[in-house]
Amino acid sequence: MAGNYYKVKNIILKLNQEELLRHKITIVGGTVPYLVSKKESNREHSDIDIIVRQENMAFVREHLKRENLSTIDSLELSYNKQHIDYGIDAAIDGITVNFAPYEVDGDTMVQRNFLIKQSGGIDALATVSMKSVDMDNMFMITSIDGTAIHTYSLEMVKIMKEKSKKKKDAVDIKVIDDFGYDEKNYAALKEQLKDMKFKMEFKNRLLRCIFH
């Protein structure tokens, strides 16, 4: 069955061609193996995952406001008491596009995001800390129809997807394996990311007590 990859790819291209966003967004997740390998995906992509340096999140919000898009902004969530930026979800052409902020301090990367009950089953704020990571191995640039697209490296995507047991992730890993990746970079990144730290702050009071 044909998926919606053509629509997803066009959204990614359009975002990367916007003056406000050019060279400021990095595509991560399930679309990356197909963007890099130029292989057409036949599966359904429910969303587009994008990470953005914290200092560039203002440009993202400005663009979304200009386009008058429907959004869910983490800064406006009632349980985000400290008003820390955990990103923003935007509905673009019927696809949820998630913009997650990250910060880099030396060889440590901290990425924040949020979950909402409608899609993730829970309302929560999430923080991921990756220490002693070689940033050069985490990112790459590929060209789609003449447009430069910043993405996670194939090695990074493969490692992240190996942590999941979902059928779609196994499909995406096979695309990476068939296309080829740098095994040395993969091994180095996997070792560096083995101590990745996750922190969840739940809206539900009971969950906060259980996981505190």
C-alpha cells in the first residue's frame, strides 16, 4: 500500500526553502533514511520530527505565526510551570510537524520535547541528555532537488530506531542497512550513547509520584 512520503517530503522541502528556517532545522526520525538514500517510502509517516537549536526556536515560532498554522506550544501548557521551551507541534497539510529544541555545551547535547495525551497517551515534558558525544558523527547534510537538508546521520537514526520494537522501525533500519552506513561511526556513537539519560515530568500527579 502506498504511503504519504511524497507529501511528507514536500513539506520538508518547503520548510527548508523558507528564508526564516533555512539552515536552522535538522530532520530526525523515520524520514531520514529515505531522504538520504533517495528511496521512496511506501509506508505511512504519521509525523515529521525536527530538532532546532534553542536560539533558533524564535524563528520557528515566527514562521508558524506568519503561516497562520494550528499549533500546540509547550510554553502554553498549563503544567509547564517553569515555562521552559519543550518545543512546538504544528499541523502542516494534515501532518504533525514537531519542532524540538536542543542545546549543546561542549560535548553534551540536551534535547527537550513534550508528549500530549491525544497522540502519546500521556501529557509529559521530556528531556534527553547525551554526554561525551562526537557531534560530527551525529549530523549530515543531504541534497533533495537542489535544496540542502540537514539531518541526523544514518548511524544516529539506526541507533535510535534499534531501541524500538515497532515494525516501521525495522523497515527503516533495513533501508539504512541496504543503502550502507559508516560502521566505525556507528560503533563509536553507540558506545557514546549507551548512557543517554531520559527525564520525564508528568502532568498527572500520580505518575509524578510513581516516577519521581
